[in-house]
Amino acid sequence: PLTLEEVQMLVELFYLPYHHGPQAQHLLEHFQWLWANSFSVGVPAAVPDVCGGTRWRGRAQAFQLLCAQTCHLHSRFVSSAGRALLYDLHPYLWDIRNILLAAGAFVLWLGCQSTTAPILLGGDAEPWARRGGLFGELQALLPVGNSCDLFYHPPPLFPSSQVYILRPLLPLDKEEDVWPELSGPGAGWLRAQLSPAPALAGRLLGSFLSLSPEYTFVLEDEDGPCGYAAGALCAEGFLQQRDSSWLPAIRHKYPRDLGTAAPALGQEALLFFHAEPPAVPPAVLRRFPSLVQLGTAPRVLDVGPSRSLAICLLSALRANGSRGVFCQVSDSDRQQLSFYSKLG
């Protein structure tokens, strides 16, 4: 059964319509302060201040702990609560877990990035567009809080106690030996280097890992990495650099004739690297200056973590001044179209 401390946290998350319990209030206060004072940290920090940075990281650690406790509470509640209570309260706790996955990863990202164009917390959405309570207030604090459609999705019919971790890309991730196969954009996310041919990891993420690692996020479950979100703040510059330097280097490393001795998967990747990428119309780049790409493993049946990935990536791009994003999807790839459509 749930412990007394877990029941107390559950009550404080959903205390009264306009009054939060102490732990929920701490979540809000920490997140609002961390976002407002993020100029004191980052690489490089906008305002060099060792003491300010230490204080920021201390509060960030406290916020991360509260997020982790809430996500753990969701898992415990699904496993322990009676069925009637579970189906009554699960949609609310599911919402809180998902938005804290995004908010926690966004705070981790703030700690290692420097926002160049801080965004004022928006107030242009109609009051009815957001739900109330802790979820609505956290939504309002995120840089993409006014994109209301992104924050709404019905909870799963069958609640799962699966625990997820969402975080920015780490240097060690580039050296990961095995990545799971993806059902999102593309056929797989395998080894970073697959001899004798490049793996689909390079095809899907290679350019982002090389040219825009600061906008890459990883989703993990108990079995390891199970999803990713990658973006480029300035898509025009990113695509130019990809075509002028990254692709030629990959083609030199993996020449076209290597495919004769490569397995089918490698041949597919080789064809991708040696094909000319489709041009993006200038009108798209003017209106939507940032590029995004997301995917999850087939075992991620809950759309909540995928939505959290999208919210986190878009918040990071928005925090640095992006005013719109696009993704490249083949009109014949029903899997990709379905994946993005489910995100809204």
C-alpha cells in the first residue's frame, strides 16, 4: 500500500482549486525562480556569478528531487491504489507526471545552456484555454505554455506503472553501444558505428549529434534509452552545414561501393547518405526557422512521455527565441505521420 508520506504528497498535489499544498507550492516556486534566474548559470553564463550559480544549482537539485518523487508516486499509485480510486484520480496524476518530466528536463537543460533571448512568460492565451490546478500553472510557466493543444491528450485506457526519465543529451550518449529500434521517424536507432556500414543511428541523428547536440533530449525507461527529441535552432544554417561539411565527410568515410558487402540495413543507410536531401522551401524557413525530429521505441505505448519530449524540445527552442518549427516527413510514411499526429 501507499505510505503515509505518499498519500500526503498526493493530497498536496490536488489540495484545493486555488490553493496548493506545501509540496506543490514548492514545485511552483522552485520552477518559477529557476526559470527567472537562469541567466546566472549556463555555458557560458550570461552574468558570471559563482555564488548565484551555486544557489541556482542547489534549488535545481531540490526541484529535480520533487519531480522524481512525484513521478515515483505515479508509479506507486498505479500499482497500489484500488481500481475505483485509480481510475478516478489517474488522469490528474498522469498529467502532473508528464508535465514534470518536461519541466525537469528543461531545468537540467537550463543548467548547461545559455539562453540568448529570454522569453517573457506569456499571457496571451484565453483563461479558459488552460486547465486549473498545479498542471495549469506549470503549463503557464513553460515557454510554450500557450500552445494549448500540445498539452492536452487523453490518458491511456490501461494505466501503466512504468517509470520514465527525460533529460538532455550527455557526452557519453554519443558513445552508447546499443540504441533500440524506433517506431517514430525512421526505421531504427541502432549502433552509433556499425561495421562495415553506417547504422541508422547516423542516418537519423548523426547530423544533430554533430551540429546541434545542445537541442537533443533522451527518454529512458528501466530498459535504457527508448526515445529522443532533436532540434536545430537555425534550420537554414544547420542544413547548409549538414550539406556542405557533415554529409561529404560521411560519404567519404562510407563510400557508395561499400554497400556491395554490407547487410541490407547498411545498404539502406548508404543509399540515404549518398542521396541528395530534399530542399526546404525558403518560405518554410522564414515562417518556421527551427527544425525538429522525434521518435520513440515500439515499447513506449503511453503517448504521455512522447508529448513531454516534444514540450521539452519546443520549450528549449522557444527559450532561445525560435518562433516556429517544422519537421520533414515523407508523405508515404504512415508511421511517421501517425506518430506526429498523435502529438497534435
